Amino acid sequence: MLDRITSMQVFVRVAALGSLSAAARALGMSQTMATKHVGAIEERLGVKLLHRTTRRLTLTEAGRRYLESAERILAEVEEAEAATSADRMEVRGVLRINAPVSFGFREVAPLLAEFTQLHRSITVDLGLNDRFVDLIEEGWDVAVRIGRLRDSTMIARRLAPCRLAVCGSPGYFAERGMPKTVAELASHNCLGYTLSKALGPDEWSFEADGRVKVPIQGNLRVNNGDALVAAAVGGQGLIYEPTFVVGDELRAGRLIALALDHPPLELPGVFAVYPANRHPPAKVRAFVDFLAQRFGASPPWDRDLRFTP
């Protein structure tokens, strides 16, 4: 079956030039093939589109109506292809970004004003949630993810390291004492993050590979890091959280990070993840490059942090 778009292109060129041979030369095909394309349209529609004489081809009434439609359709196809190509080359359109709640609120949202100033044809749609999202099914262009990535066909770019810290308030330590070893955590009120096994309400993992497991218990379990921070600042107990969540409180002295006998678990980092595409849209490439430049090996949330010896 001959391609319908190509057949339309042949017919439009025949109508413009008044000759099958001239149209064929202009399109780089044989006259026989050009004739087949026009014949295929006439057969499919069941009407004659051209009056054929020995000197020139002219349009029938049906041919004139079809020409108007064909020219409009071809123009729309060219416009669609040009727009798609422009999206690949130009930073423009709606950029749909998904990020974890705490990280998105603290680290991504404050950068969007600068990003949209740099790229004035961009509109950002930012979604914040802590569940795992399917980028393709839910229509996200790019997601920020933290920790170990699931196996997938997505492209992942590491944006920054992600450190963890066990913290408590000065008031809590004044009342309960400051633990020096991970074993001592068992006698403290440890507030658990329910969305993480390694930092959860029943067990915390230490050492780079997480091989040291410490059972913990506490009187609060939360599925949001900022809620845990608020509870810890209030003196309720200890928390085990990424430094991007607790950094401001550590710098202000409202929380104190412990240096225990085993170092915190090492998370793989902060990543930008987007659907695999040989030519990702320019808006995605620009945003990922922008985040990588703003975060880097020494991310802003880790600057000036001090840990208790």
C-alpha cells in the first residue's frame, strides 16, 4: 500500500505543475511511480481527480476539492513536524517535573525562578509527592529521585551526593544524654521514617553499605521528613534523615548531628531521571544541566555543616 502522505504530495505537485513527469522530477521519483500514487488516490476515493490530455493535466471538480484538503493537511503535517523539531532544539513549552516533597520544596522550587528567567518560553508544572511515579504513564518529563534507583529503561543522571545524619535537639540531649555508639540508640526515643526500610521505625542501617543494622524504637512514625524534623526540634526524639532535610536546623543549632562509632549509610545520591529517548527535548536537557550545575559535588544543603565529635 502506497503512503497516503506521499500520494498527497505527488498530487499537489502535479496540480501545481500540470504534468506527471514534471512532478516526478521535482520529487525525485519515476513518472511511473508518480502515476501510481495519483491512481491510488483515485481508486481509494472512487473518483477522477484529473482530466488527462496529450498536452496538459487539469483538475476535475472533485480534484479541486481534494486539492484544497490535501494542501491543508500537508501544511498541518509540516507545522507539526516543525513544532516537534523545535521542541527538540529550543527550550520551550510546559516542563512537568516530579520531586519528593521535602527535597522539591526546599531545593527545587527555590531554583525555578532563576530557571524560568533563563528560559522565558518555559512553563513549569511541579508535582511534589513521596510515592514512586511512572513518568511515562503519568506524563512527567523528568523526576528527581533520591537513593537507590529501581531498574528501569529510564535515563538517570547523578546530580549530587546525599548524606545522612542522626540528629536530636539540645533539649533532648540535656534530658536524655548524647549517645556515642549506634548500640546506645536502642535506649533512646528514635522517630522512624515509614517510607524507608533503612531509616524506618524498627531498624536503622549504618556503614556505607548498610551492613550494620541497629534495632530502634520510638513513639512516632511519620511518612514525611519535615514532620520528623519538627518533632525532633521540639525535643521528642532522635531522627535519621538526609542533610538536605536537617541542614538548616543544624546550622541554626536547633538540632545537633551525632558522630557515632559507625558512619551513616551512604545513599547513592540525588538523580534526575527521564524517559529514554535518543533526542530528549531541549527543555529536559536544559533543566537537568541546570540542576547539575547548581548542586554539584558540594551541594548547597551540606555547606558549613559540623558534626559533634
